[in-house]
Amino acid sequence: VEFTLKPDVSRTDAKELLVQNATISFENEPGCYRFDVVEIYNGDVHFLLYEIYRDENAFSEHLKTKHYEKFDAVSEQFFEGKRIRLGGLVSGAPDPWKS
């Protein structure tokens, strides 16, 4: 998901909102395998969410959670643009914590 800030919105406050949503999703949704918040330093997009879910159903369930609904409503105060791109993981880096 790509987010573009509204003019005069605090980047720090927006980042805090995104991180809170990511943390709750990752910690409480068994189908959420990864949820990263990336801050973009140049260009029109200010933040990127990189999320990996077990399957399409797990992502659909994420969109129905209370915390997501709250986040979605509050995020309208911060962002003027939100672009969702869906895809499938073709290849990933090896997990450095597994031996």
C-alpha cells in the first residue's frame, strides 16, 4: 500500500499511526506473516506498507478487523492518496534466523 501525505500533516504522527496498525496486525492476526512500514524519502509517495499474508482469505479477514476499520477511518485525516497493489511472493531472501 502506498500512502501520500496531505499538506501540512505531521510525518511523525502519520508514521506513528502506520506503525501502530502494522504492530497490531502482525501481533494479533495469525495469517499476517509480515507487515513492514517503509518511509520513502523522495517522490510523491511518503510511505509504503509491505504486507505478507498466508493467503487472500487472511488478507480479507485483516480488512474486517476492528483495528483496521479504526485505522482506515483515522488515516483519512493524514493521507490524500492511498494505492493498494496486490501480488504474490515469487522469491524471498532466506531467513537469517533459521539454521
